[in-house]
Amino acid sequence: MSQSFFKSVYDVVGLIPFGRVTSYGAIAEYLGSRGSARMVGWAMNASHTEVINLPAHRVVNRNGLLTGKRHFGAPGIMEQLLSSEGIEVKDDRIVDFDKYFWNPLTEIRNTKYE
């Protein structure tokens, strides 16, 4: 797995605004690697070893499911972080996912990836 790809993922994740979420697939598509959502997931799994402060809790699967929750240590941490930003979660899924979805393809302007 390319460290530069991981860095690119982290750069995008760092731009997700408070109170918004995105998906692994949306990040992959933005980076020109459509179909590489799993690689984005691997990058997110490895992010805990980095000396960076990423809002990793804002990255979920395409259906708003908290698939990365087990990587936050204690059960419920990812949900607590999202709830603290005003995002309602029920049964490990974001309620009104479309309302909170942040699409890097349409939201990020004038970056090195365009």
C-alpha cells in the first residue's frame, strides 16, 4: 500500500467539516481511485499509528454504517464522537445520512487533487 495514497486520504479526511461525514468510496473517487474504497479503509485503519489528529469518526460506509467503529478502542466511541457533533446514530447507522453527507468531489475546490 502506498504511503503517498494514505497521506492523500488523510489530507481529505482532515478537510471533512464538523458535523458532516463522508464515505470510503467518496474519498477514493475524489482521489481518482474509484473502486478503491477498501484501500481507503486500510488507510483509515492505519491512521491510529500516525502522529496526526484526524477526524476519522467522520468516515463511514456508503450507507452511513459505522463500519470502522471497532478501531476506536472502547465500544460506542465513534458514535459518541458523531453525536457530539449533532449527528444522530441509531443501530450503528447515521440517521438522515444524506443530510450530513459531505462529498469531496463537489465540496473541495482548488486543491492539488483537481
